[in-house]
Amino acid sequence: MTLISVPNTDLQVSHVGFGGNVFGWTADEQTSHRLISEFLDLGGNFVDTADVYSSWKPGNQGGESESIIGRWIAKTKRRDELVIATKVAMLETRPGLSADNIAAAVDDSLRRLNTDHIDIYYAHQDDKDVPLEESLLAFDKLVQAGKVRYIAASNYEYERFDEARAISAELGLAQYVALQNQYSLVARDAYEADAARTVVDFNIGGFPYSTLASGFLSGKYRAGSSSDSQRAERVETFYLNEKNEATLNRVEAVAKHLSTTNTAVALAWLRAQPGVTSPLASSRTSEQLLDLMVEVELSAEELQFLAG
């Protein structure tokens, strides 16, 4: 499997990143450990998580995904094979981007992940109640201390990212090297109007999330069908409409023509977009994981057809 260089870093990541939001949610610990090992054995190396994963599941408090990854590391001793990204700001007990919270949250994440460093540490969302300078100084201290290799931003708009980069440059601080915003064939407007410009203008890594629209683009959800998936309600609320059904029909047509899966086509379309380094996607079964790992090359005509 081809590894992709992240601009302005020495990191190389697989063509898809494994979204760790399922660990401790739709995938129990045993399943999660098996999936991480299979992901590496298939050529993957990039795992994305956050301190807030998976606090939304009843009985969870956050940190479950990181802890599962950490126990996998302790068991397998394969930490050096992974590029690990995690995030701070959205956990209810560690909210925001104040200097004190960042300092405390990173130590929590390091402990849970059973590692001495995080490869990419994200500001999970913008925090306009805290001066950017305060947050960036705090992130820089983590880099200087060796706790974090690179810093990045998630759910940031162009102007705020630009402002953060300017402050970092002026003060000689670590720079954000990547952006992680939502992007898929059925959620394009916000990314293409703003985030794509951020990634291209600043020559940074682009790691879009929710790339399969909670599984909608895999074809498992259709109007009038039923599913026991925990994502079904979200899909019905946000994605099941006539326009998106037409997009899914185009994905299915290309997949059939190429004798591959909807998942492979949807991710290949993203990888062909300006500034996208490696899309993030998750799976809760070995079969779904195999679909994520398929590498498909789309023609210019197929890319245009999929875009509608």
C-alpha cells in the first residue's frame, strides 16, 4: 500500500485513516483490537481518535477509544507502526482550548493511549472564548516537551486558521500542519467553499471526516428500508433525501462498472479532490475494513459523473 507524505512534516500515512470513534461504541474492545491489527496487516498505519470518543454512548464518560487503543499497544507492542492522532476541546470534563486545559488533557490522552508522544494533536473545534495566542503557546510547549510531534486544527474556518498561522509565524511557534473538517460526496458545500481553500493555500494535510456520511454512501441505508445500526437515525435525519439518493445511485453505477464497492468509490473520489491527503473512515467489522482498504483510481469522466 502506498504511503502518502503529509506536507511540511516527516509523517507518512496510509491512503485511508481509521476513525477511532467506533472503539468503545459500535465496536467492543475485543473487536476493536482485532480491527486495529487487521488494519496494520493490510497496510494501514493512521488511526484517528479524540478524548471525547465515545462519551455519547450511555454509560461512557469519554476516553474509551483512546484507552482501547492504549491497551492494544500494551498488548501488541506495535506502537511504532502507528501514526496516532487525537484531539482536545470537546470532552465535557476537559472543555475548550485554555492553556491549563490543553496541558491537562494531553497528559490524560498520553496515559490512556499508553504512549509517550502523540503524532498529531488537534484542536477539536475553535474556542473563541480563549485567545488564539494562549492556545498556540500551550500547543507549542507540548511540541517542545516532546509530548506532541505536530499540531493541527479541526472544524476551523479559513479566517481563524489564517489568523492562527499568522500568530504562530510571528511568535515562532509550532504551526498547524493539517485540517480535519467534514467532507463527503453528500456534504460538500461547506468544505469546498472554505476548508479546501485552507488546505491548498497553506499547503497542509487534509484529513476529512464523516467521509461515508455515517454509512449512507456504502449503500446500506435506503428510503423505506430498516436497519439496526446505531447510525440509522442520523442517516435518516441528515442524508436520506432525493438529491443524495441520486448521488448514491451514481456511486453504485461506478462501483458496478469497476467491479468494486461503493465505499471504495466514495473514498477514491475524495482522494482525488484538491488538498485531500487521506480521508478518515471507520468500520466495525472485518468485511467493512476490507472495503476501506481497497485502492481505486477513477477517471476524469468518472470523477465528473460522481460530482453530478
